[in-house]
Amino acid sequence: MQSVGSRSAIAVILHEHEQMSTVIEGMRRFVGLLAAGMPAPGLMVLRAMLYYIREYPQQVHHPKEDRYLFTPLRDRTDEFDHVLTELESQHAQGDVRLRNIEHALTRYELKGAPALRELRAMVDTYAEFHADHRCMEETLILPAARRLLTNEDWEKIDAAFGANRDPFDGVKLEDDLGKLFSMIVKTIPETES
């Protein structure tokens, strides 16, 4: 049996999960700096992180998982229906959670320190939500897909995840999001352990 990472779509999915986790950890570090009263980049950086998560995972990554990975897996077995239903629900919940964080950030911008606790709690909760979601996909769904899907299924999945990911305008959005990701990673300092 080939390893889970042997399919190109799986490699893309794992890479995108890692990028999302990096940005979300950056969000946690950012609000941690604010809470500690330490110098932090401008709030536009946190807005950029939220934009990245909304535009890439929420608009591109998750819809492709739903359509190209989850649907064929449902067609092959009902063993994972409850997990797939939960993951699809979480994909929808993610957008609501992001909007709530954006609103909490706006309240922080308007009210200052009294609104920081709520913002930090929402970011921490979102980070835990994402980590749990990622774990379910990587430990349950990807191995099941690797085991149960056919070569024909994988050709479609590999093509979908390997294709131009920009649903709007050529490769420009993907390039812009790549630059945004690099800026985010470089802007948030590592925390001292």
C-alpha cells in the first residue's frame, strides 16, 4: 500500500492545511502580543490573516474537499458519513466563526482593551476548531480515501487540486494570496518559549 502522501491531491491538501495552521498560529501570536501589551504589527496584519483564511480555505480549499474528496468517498462507503457530515458542517461554521472574529476585531478597534478578551477567546477557539477539523481530515478521511477511492476518482481529485486554484481571474489571486501568506509569516515574530 502506498503512503497517504503519495497522491498529488493529498500532498496539496496537506500543504494547504499546514499553511492555514501557520496563519492561524500567527493570529494567536498576534492577539497574544496585544494581550501582553507588547509591540505588535498594525491591526491591518490581523485583518490580512482573516482575509487570507476567508479567501483561500473558505472559498477554494473547503469547496474542493466537499466536491472532489468527500462526495466520491460517500459514493464508495457509508462508513464515514457521520464524519463527512460533521466536516461539511464545520466548513460552513468556519465562515461564521471568521465573521465573528472580524466583528470582535472591529469592536477592539473601537473600544480598545475592554474588547481584547473576547477577541483573544474567539481566535483561540477558532484555532482549536481548526486543529480538530484538520485532525479529522488527516487521520480519518485521507487514509480512508486513499484506501477506498479508485484510480479514476483520484484522477479527478488530483486534477481538481492540481489545477489553477483561482476561481476568479487566472493565477493572480493565488499569486496575491501567496504573497500575503509570506508577508503574514514574516510579520509575526516567534514567541519565546
